[in-house]
Amino acid sequence: MYTPQRYSSSKLVRNAQKLRRNQTEAEQLLWAHLRNRQLMGKKFRRQHPKDRYITDFYCHECKLVVELDGPVHDMDDNPLYDQNRSDDLAQRGIRVIRFTNHQVFEKLDDVLRAISRHLE
């Protein structure tokens, strides 16, 4: 049975801070378009702790999580973990949308349009 890993809130915050300092290239590129309310005037937070998870990007106003998936998300049990994580957040009223790193690099305008649709 799937059991999410439990973290203390202080450990979660430390991990989020570390992830903010070490963003992937895809995260850096998308963040350049989400930061400072650039997309539809909505505030996003990056590597934001939400419940027991660290989300790539989170808009509290719209209860929307944007996740970027690199190749590691296709390995082992990661797809199951990602699905369970998305389902868990959905039960808390938070929508999760996912994009691959490839989509961010090759079709950034499409990614931004898709995020915008979820912000409306």
C-alpha cells in the first residue's frame, strides 16, 4: 500500500529552501515567466511546501500546483507516487497540472496558455 513519506515541517522547509537554490533549467525558465505576477497577475511561489509535499510552483489564490517532470518521474514507482500525490492534493481542493521539461523547453507558449486556462 502507498504511504507518503512523512516530514517534520522544519525539515520540509529546509528541503524547499535547498530546492529553490538548486532549480532545474526547466524550473528556472518557467519561473522567469511566473514570478512577480507576470502571468495573469497571479502570485506563484516556487518550491513551496504544501501539506506534506514540496510543490514546484503554487498559486494559493487559485489553489493550483504546477509540476515539472523530468526523466526521473518515469522511473520505478515515481509515476505511482506522483499520481497519489496529485490525488491527495486534489482531496484538499488543490488542482495539480503537470508538464514535462521537454514541453517547457520546446513549447513554452503552450505551457503558459495551459496554466492561464487553469487560472481563470
